[in-house]
Amino acid sequence: VADDKIKRVVLCSGKVYFDLFEERAQRGIKDVYLLRVEQLYPFPHSALVEELKRFKNAEIMWCQEEPKNMGAWSFILEPMMAVMEELKLKQAKPFYAGRAAAAAPATGSANKHKVELAAFMDAALTVQAPPRARTKAPAKASAKAKK
């Protein structure tokens, strides 16, 4: 796909890349570019500027499997904002797709893990969806809400 047809660039690090790659292929998605960033320190500012300048029409998103308060998100946010500022993008900071902040790195429930994984994969790969990741299953309606 031509660079100008890419609607979203999803940056990630580690194993989640392979999950995203497989899911993107299964869905036949062509307008989402996956960019693996394995060197987080020193931050590859120049390399990312060079790579991302190809995608002037794309949203920039960071995806990680770890909760938002863990993993690379808090480390890469400021350096990514500097990259995006240098590129003069309308978007000031990357969108986030991943699990919500949590006290523990794992949910403790295989079913909840699958629900969260599906939610942030969908948030990362579905361009028409709002770019903010939905990381929790929808809450059940309360008795008051049903009335």
C-alpha cells in the first residue's frame, strides 16, 4: 500500500507486534502500518522522524499489552511528542491502545485477559473506531439504568 494511503501507524515493542501482525492479516487490513520499536533507550528520535515522515496523513498510536501505568508508554510519550512536533503533525501526542492502568501486570483471569486483548487489538487496528482504546468490557446495566 502506498504511504499516502496509510491511515494509522501503530508503534509497539515486543510480543504485541506479532499479535497485531497476525490480527491485521486475518482482517485483511491494508491501511494500518505496524512499526516495531525495540530500542527504547537511547530513544531513536532521528530514525522515527525519518520513518514517520512518510505517513503525513496517518494517525500515530502506541500499542502495548501491559497496563497503561506499566510498559513503555510512560517512557515513550514525551520523546514521541517531540518527534511529532518536529514532523509538524496536527496530532500533538500519540493515541494509546492497551490495557487500562492497573495495580498488577496481569488480570488473574484468562477470560478477562482475552476480552482486554481483543478490545485493544480492535482499538489499534480499526481506523474508523475512536482512537482511544477501550480496555474494559462494557459494564452491565444497573437496576436503576434499566428503569
